[in-house]
Amino acid sequence: MAAMVYSSVVKFPVTLAILFAGGWLVPAQTNDLTVDDVLNSVQSFAQENLDPDVLRALQAVDRERVQDFLNQFQNYLNGDSVLDVAQLKDGANAILPLLDAHEETQPYAAWLRSRLDYFDAAEELKAITPAPKPVPDQPVPPRPNPSFKAEQAIWVKKVSPRPWPKAATPFVPKLKTIFTGEGVPAALVWLAEVESGFDAGARSPAGALGMFQLMPATAKQFGLSLWPRDQRRQPEPAAHAAAQDLRQLHEQFGDWRLAVAAYNSGAGTVTKLLKRYQTKSYERIAPHLPAETQMYVPKVEATILHREGLELEKLKMPASTF
């Protein structure tokens, strides 16, 4: 086993260096980020978001390449092009064994592992999205984002064969009780499968933590302590906070798709797009949301349908809340 880990650590820098040198990892197309924004954020990202223990664990490998990849991936998810995410697949598959090989970086591995299917989904969507017709003497425009219905179909196909996750077994009954007690449909506990694979230690490069991937500000808003013991790692307190957040978002938007989108990208992002496009429809704003959110909502929807046989947009509040 030790020899296998050593081999993956030695080979990783070469693999990822080839990906970067070959130009396969280029900045995502986004309405909000420029190429300079992406490149200038790499160094500050590592210092601000990676724990010192993580940086020390990566001293034996090409730390800068690892940090660059995590930064690139986060920027792709925050960008607005779903199809661009596909080109990070090789880099993700190369970095995951490295992150798994070190205890300090395993929380990032858990976060990345729960998102590996984003790359496959993006590849499949790219294959069915026609390229725009070229215009003489003009640069070829990028492919448009797929429709919400196209993403729904891809995610139902991807999620429906999946067995019940073993990690969910000890948690789901208790988490459902918590969600119901907070006035939220019990089926929404399956957000934890999409967010973290029910791994309470999962951590994102942006600072989200725990089964429900709560950001520090959200955790504090709903009464969780971050120090000396971060309660985002504790499934039950985190579930209370996540359920309260979802309840408030549903009260604000009156729609579960919009509430789930806001849980992922922020209420401000959803509000701004609804106003910009003068709509109350998730489907109308879906192609303009951050890339992760565009995939996140139909993935959550497909997961709840598979696990509970329920449709996200038709979920009912628990009877006790009326």
C-alpha cells in the first residue's frame, strides 16, 4: 500500500503539469470573471483558503499545481459555462488520489469526490449541445448552456442506477426527524448526498464544511459555533442549520427549485437574476446561474426522486407547520 501511495505522489506533478502546460485547463467563460481575475486570484486563494496543515502535507509534491487546480475548479463552478467544466476531468482524476493519500487533505478529497460526476455530466451535455453557426470574419461563439430540461434528463439517467449510499444509513432517519421538526420536507436531507456524500468532514476550497457544506457566515447565522469545535462537522447541529436555511429560502422564493438554487449560490444571486429576467421561474434563470448551481439543482432533484420517489417542486411542508 505504501508503495502505491508513493507512486501516485511521484507521478501526480508530472500529470497535472502536462495538463496545465498543454493548455487544457483554461479559464472558464463567465460574465463576471476575466482571465486576469482568474490568474491573479491563484496565489491569494491558496493563502486564504487552504489550511496550514494542508500546505505542509503538500510540501512533498507540487503544491502550487494542486492549489492552482483547486482554484481553477472553484472558478469554473462559479463561472456560468456548464460545458467548460468538462475539460477539468483529467485534472480532477489525477488530483483525487493525492488528496486521499494525506489525512490533512482528505476533507478536500471528499468534497471533490462528490462532484466528479459533474465532469461526466458536462461531457454528455456538450455532446448533445450543437455548436453555433460560424459567422464570417468573427470568432466562433461558445456553445450555449444546455436547457434545464436537458440537464434534468442527464441527471435522472446518471442518478437512477445508484445504490443507497452506505454512509447515509446511520444518519438519514435522524436527519429526517430534524428536518421535519424545523418545518422542512424530510426528503431534503438528500442534499447531504449531493453536497458531501454524507461525509461530515468534507471541506470545499471556498471554506464550506460538513455534510451540508455550510459556509462560516451561514453557520453563524443559524447559531452554530465555529470555535473551539466547529459544529458544521456535527451532523445534527449542521442539519438544524441547513433545514432552517432552506425554510427561510423557501419562504423568500416560494419555490423549492429556487430555494435549492439559493442554498447553493446564495439568495442574492437568485434574486438578482429573477429581477434581471423579470420572472419567478427557476427554468427561466437556470442557464444564467453559476455552473455548479445549474448542475446542482437537477442533481438534487434527481436524487430526491430516486431516493424518495418525490418531485422536488411538489414537496409539501410537514403537516405540523400548518
